[in-house]
Amino acid sequence: ESLLSALRQQDELRIKDSAINPEAILPIELGGHYSIWRADEPSRLVKDIISIFAQSPQLPKILNISTIRETLIEGCASGVFVLRLTRPDQSIRTFWQEQPENRFIDDPSLEAVLPHYAELSELNPHLLVPGQLQGLGNGKETSVKEIFDYFSGTTSITLESHDLRDIPKVSHDIVKEAISKGVESGQLWLTDST
């Protein structure tokens, strides 16, 4: 058995070679495990989150930087936080409930944003399919008003773990655009309930 393998087995050393739970990097007040993000901070630069694991002896020792990237990608894909990219022209691209490509994770302007502070710049129409998002509709059909209300920036849902998860804000125009794209692609059907 190698020395590294023996050290990995000692829990008190906290050596990690696999992704950690994305919720662990949230502010402690929001259920996180590490003091790397305060609840009054709307966002943290991803590069700072990655580097803090190398700088702080209180945090788990991450053997490979790609495991932190995996954690951030998983956190975005599961809706724990929003990833926000500011482009050189100052336009914004956001990611939520999706896995952004690795090239975005390495961008120095990429931020992880707490959902209750975030506003999405786009919305994947697939997310509006009934049953895709917990707390949206009844699983069979969803009204446009319910979609607007869900993405009002004031919605929180209760997860199976009994934790609350905030839903980011999405403007009505972006919601309408997502609905239109969903109808055009055949993912959504519009019906008249009158």
C-alpha cells in the first residue's frame, strides 16, 4: 500500500480525490460546511473558490483541482447556485440547472451566485416541461402565470432533505422567449384554458 493511499484512509486528514457535495461550499448560514462564502455575499469568483482550497488548512485537502471544478459544475447543474459569466463586452451569460462547458469554468470572470441574488440571462425551455422543476406546476400542466410566479425571484422550494432552495429570478421577457422556443421545438404545448 502506498503512503498516499494510507493517508487518504485517515479521515482526520480530510484528503479528497473526488468532488465534494456542492452544498458544502455554500455559506454556513445556508447549510454549507466551510467558511469560504458569507451569506451576505451575493457571489464569489469561481477562481477564488478554487484557490481557497489550496490556501486554507481548515478545508479538505483537494488532490486535484478538477475535483473542485466537478463540484462547481454539479452545484450549477443541480441548482445549488447560478454560475454567471461576464463577457468582455460586459454582457452576461448565466448557467443554472445545466452543466456548463469546462472552458467557462476556467474563465477568470466566472462567479458562483446564490440563487436569491441571481437573475438568469436565459432559460432553457426544457426546464419548463411539466415535471422538470420541483415546485413548478402539478407535473402534467403548468400555466404561464405559474411560470412567471416561479421565476419571480421570491420563490423557495422545499427539497426532499427538507432544506429550502431559492429559485433565481427570470424576467418575463426571457420566460416568454423560453416558452416560445419550447413550443417551436415541440417540448411545450400551449393550450387555451378559457
